[in-house]
Amino acid sequence: MQPNPKRKLVTRPVQPVADLCTTCIHCDSCHLRATTIQPVHECNEFDDGTPAISNGMAKGLLHSVPKAPKQNSAPAREALVGLCMNCDHRDTCTLPRPSGGVWHCEEYK
Amino acid sequence: MKPNLKTIGHEAVPALDRTRAGGPVSVPRVTDVSSARADELHPYAARVLADLSARYWWEREFLIAVEEVLVSLTPVLELNPVYEAERILERIVEPERVITFRVAWLDDQNQIQVNRAWRVQWSSALGPYKGGTRLHASVTLDGMKFLAFEQTFKNSLTGLPLGSGKGGSDFSPRGRSRHEVMRFCQAYMNELYRYIGPDVDVPAGDIGVGTREIGYLFGHYKRLTHRFNGVFTGKAHEWGGSLLRPEATGFGIAYFAQEMLAERGTSLEGKQIAVSGFGNVAWGVVKKVTELGGKVLTLSGPDGYVYDPDGVQGDKIDFMLSMRYSGNDRVQEYAERFGVTFNANRRPWEVPCDIAFPCAIQNELDLDDAKHLVTGGCKYLVEGANMPTSTDAIAFLQDQGVIFVPGKAANAGGVAVSGLEMSQNGAREYWPSDEVDRHLHRIMTNIHHNVATSAKQYAEPGNYLAGANICGFQKVAGAIIDQGVG
């Protein structure tokens, strides 16, 4: 198809994202920075809403990271793994059942 | 209508309004950075800066960073004509290599997304290239160059065998699922793995790259190369990471301050301290400074600052962490919990103090804040964050006799422990935290000694800014000369 010579090519300029504040959740209300003129490329308080564990935070410092829920003492049969899966004692057994399953057991039947 | 600035190329980033109380941010176009301080430059440095400004006129932050370093080098260039003869400045202001690539990956809707990525390998004069990886929509080659250049001097100051670099992509993890982040990291590594290695280039985390992303990147590097080695730092401790890395930057800043005060016959004991921020760096500073006898009076967040006349200590330091991880990012919670004053929408520099530690954000302390600090009796300003103090504020503080310590010296403890992670990986060892801490303390003591000595030798005693730039430069320049032209 021949291009229409009367039709102007319209290009929309791509606006670059200027700095960290652009996607920071505190952008509108932050009072940490002194100037709004200079772009910010370094910020220890930057937060874009991604979970802290992926945001450079120390694993050793994550006191408040939710832990995996504890295993129910009487797990559903379909949740059993390892030897317990088909053991005759599975409904009454009170031995510990780690989440990774039991793979050695003298009481297995 | 509020502008949506979040669309780059094919990837749409969830929109936030960029407009703040002070109006929309604009980046002024700069054509001649050097004009303002031309008379402070050595003629050789002025010539190099003029060439650089003409070639990269749009790279404002990079040019300002170069200018700041070159101004500090004037006495060194006068006393050492060999640097001009060897054309060291021309060689040090250009990266050794820049790798540009595109990253194509599939999002959760099976749509192809394309991002741009860079790795700037600035200098390998002192060791393998070393610097963070940033995933953020604002990442550009210009920004990476600026950060890699700054990294050169910081890494040099550590005294460890570390070159410098920086990299990243304009991919934003914000709003992306875990699997999307993983697929992006793997696509990114599909190209980058050719250019990195434990003896070549050792990236680390940065904005948008934490332990999770390092895991995805390292895992894919391992699959592609069939090698388990120390190609990344910032790894989880269970598979090669170093203990004390999260605390390292803050602890190192406190150690530097301790050395600085010791040289002046005093200590942190009983000093009144103002800290900004409440993230990892601020937390480390507060913890260590308090251990060393200082009293931290302030913390700040995006909402304002708290003033605690009894000092941030004990349980209060732990509360900083829970405040951080609550996701609310409000220091007002601290005031409510401990019954102290909260000052909304203000910065902590109006509080009288002996030492100020800006630990939050670039450009957080301007001339007005500097005047408040001087009025309040502040004698020392130790930068915890990178470049938190504006140029005019630094000039004012130095003019008023306040000892100013730049972040590139004070916060080098972070990258120093990354260097220690490389040592541990190379030796197939894990060091206990007290051993890492001992090494960190020694490194920070050495940095202080070297910076202070350079300041005395070439500038004036106590000018840590000049000392840091000169000391960092001379190590790199010496290595470049020793290793010949190429």
C-alpha cells in the first residue's frame, strides 16, 4: 500500500522515568529529600511496594517475616508423605511427622 | 490530568503520580557543567572535563560527579605531572567496557516483554569489576555510568582487590509476580553470564535486587556455566552469603566516626546524634553508635521525624526493624509507641546535635539544613547514604569548620563486606560474624587512616572529601600506570 503523503507521521515521545521516586510509594508525601529538582538515584528508604524480602533486606533481620504454618498434628491423609502415606498406624500414630515426610520408621506397618 | 510517566517501551509500569508538593520534577539540561568551578580545576583536569562535557553533555549527574572528583585532584595533579603524561584522567573517566543488551521474557499472560539492560565495567585496575545490579524503571546507561564511576573510588578506598562497575535494567519488579521476576532474571542472565565470573566481574544486589533476585540470577548462571562459584555477592548465607552483610554499611559508618573522633582525642561516648532514615543503614548506625556510647536523638521517615530525648536504644532499636517490615514506612509509629515527639513533614536537622548522620536519600540535606545544623552546634557530618548532602551545603559546612565525611568513605563498609564474601567464597569458608566484624573494623580503620593521611598530604587536615577522592584516585591511577597501556 502506498503511504499517504498528506498524512503526517505522528511520533509520541517516550517519557523517561526520571529517578527512584517515580515508582516509590511515598512519592506524593515523602519529606526526606530536600530538593525536588535533582533526580534521586540513591535512597535507603526506597519502597516500591514489593515484599521486603526481595527488596534487599537482610534475611537475618527479618524478625517479622511470617513463618510457614505449623503442621497440623493430625494431617489429612492426602497430605501425608513418605512412609506414613500407607502405614496402618497413620490414623492413630502420635510420633512426630515432619513436613518433609517420614522416611525411616521402626513402627511402620 | 496528571501525567503518567511510567510507560517505557513495551513494559507498562503501574502508575504513580510523579507530582510532589514542590511541583513536577524536571531534569535541567546541562551543557557546561564545568563553568561554575572552572577556576578550581587544574588546567589538565579542566581540559578533560571540557572534552567530556562536550561528548556527553546530557549526562548531568555523571559530569557533576566527575567534576567533584577532578576539583579535589588539583593539588595531586600539580605535584604529580606523571598523571598527565600517562593521560590518566582520560583513561579513568571512560569505562573499560559497556555491555548493552535487550532482555526478552514472557509475562504471566504469555505476552512477550522487552527490556533494556546494561553492564558498565568501569575499572579492573584493582580487581574484578564489582558493583550492584539495579532493576528499576529509571535505569539508563547514563545513570549506570554515573554510579559505576562513583563506585570506582569507594571500592578503591576499601583497600581490597575490587574493581568497579554497575549494571541493571529498566525492568521494574513492582507489581510483577514471583514467576515473572524469575523469568526476567533468567532472561537477563542468558546474556550477562558471558561477561561475569568470580575473577572477571562480580555483581551484587541494589535497588530491586535482593536475596530472592540474586538467587534467581545465580541459579541461572550456575545452569548455564555448570559452575558454583562466587560470581555474585549478597547471596543467602546458606549458599555462600556472608554474615553481617546487612549490618555492614551501618556498622562501618559508626567505626569510621569512632576513628575520626579518636584522632581528635574524643569518642562517641555521650555525643548527641541526629540520624535520618530508618532503613538498613540507619538501623546499623543506630545500633553500633549506641553500643559505642552515643545517644541517637532522631529517626526519620517519609512522614517526618521523631525526637527521642532519652535516645534510641534497647527495644527501640528492635522496634525500628518491625516498623520497617510492617510495610507502613511511618516513623510516627515509633512516637506513638514510646511517647516521644513526632514532627510531621520535617527533617531532623533542626535538632541540636554534635554529629549528623544522613542515612536516607540522595539530596536530603540542603543549604538551609546545613545552616540549622551549624546553629545547633553540629561539629561533624558523616554521610551514611550516598550523596545525601548538596554541594552548597558541603561548602557551607566546611566553611563553618564542620568536619564533613563523604559517603564514599564512610559507607564503604557495605562493599567491603561484599569483598569479604568473595574471600570466603574463594577459600570455600564461612566466617563467623565476629570475624567478619573484626575485618570490617580493621578495613574502616584503614580507610580512615588513608583518607586522613591523603587530606593532610594534599589538601588540609580534616578535609575528608578531598582525602577520599585523592586516596581513591591514586590507588587506581597507580595500578593503571603499573599495568601499562591497553
